[in-house]
Amino acid sequence: MKLKICGMKLPDNLREVAALQPDYLGFIFYDKSPRYMADTLAPEELMAIPDRIQKVGVFVNATNEYIQQEMKHFGLAGVQLHGDEPPQQCQELKEAGYLVIKVFRLGSKIFDFSQLSAYEAQVDYFLFDTQTTNYGGSGHSFDWSQLEKYTLSTPFFLSGGISLDNLEEASALDYPQFEGIDVNSRFEIEPGRKDIARLQKLVDRVRSIRSEG
């Protein structure tokens, strides 16, 4: 089970989180988010992160021109599309050499997984998050049993309200496509500032789960 920590915003906090060595770090380029980071982090601060940690830019309904501009400026390897981006946009970014994660949000209504088929060849991962009025960072979980209806081979990340309290339940999900978890608001002191003590407990437990597996 891989670990992605999203919503990095502050230089000192970024260095502390990177020292925990998660698999992925996410940086939000959506200017309506309280975790928008382009005004608070400089490219050299991201480029100082070891290459073994994959850096992912998170975008919402942005043009590929803007996405690639920011990806190159900040030295990012992966792009996470959190809006209504079509398959063609994903394909263009993948052909440009980026790792592509496409987000779909699940709520109380039955989710139509058939719509994902059009994206299967254009993305590296899906990420399933909770449907809210905003884009991510809600701290709420959706009904994970809906994932039983996911039948594609593309691996996915699970997001939305994952915490130390439900980590064991998440890790027990028995899906061959389950790649890892994405955490954000449940490990924060305030938007964009992560609680290092809680994250250290998370990292320790994720590593323990890996060793048991």
C-alpha cells in the first residue's frame, strides 16, 4: 500500500513531511483551494525533495498549456486532474511524459463506473474521492463498498477522510487494483500545514502493513 500526502503549502512543513519519505507528495494549483501553493512555495523548494518521492501537481479544469507550464516550472513528475477533464486531455499529458492520475468523486448516489472505460488507456491511476461541493480536502469518506463494482485493471488510490481511525479498514480492502491511500485534511493543524506527529504514526503504520503483506 503506497502513501500519497496531498496539500503541501509551507516550506518548513514541506521539509518535515518530505523527511518522512512518503511515496508521493501532492501540490495544489487550484487557486480557490485554501491549500493553493504557487504563492507560498518556490520551485527550488520542491526540487530539493529527493527523486524517490514523486511530486504530483493537482489541477482542476485547467488547460494543458497552463498545466505543463507549472509542471516544468516546479519540476513535477505527475499530474492529478481533479475536475471534469476529458480523456483526450489525459492522453496529451501522458504523451508529454507525465504520470497521470484522474480523480472521480463518489457520493451517496450509485456511481457509474462504466464512464471510466474511456480513460483506461489514457491514465496511470484513478483516484476515488468523496463527492462534496468543493474539490477535495473535505475530511469525509464515501461508502467504500461501492468499489466492488470497479472492474477495470487500472490501479487506483483511495482518498477522502482517511485517518488513523479507519486506516486498518482501508488497508483491508481486498481489491487487486488498490494501489494506496491519499491523505490530506485529517492530518492537518490548519489547511496546508500538516501535523507531523500524526503523519509519523501514519507512516509507521503503513510500513507495518506493508511488511505484514
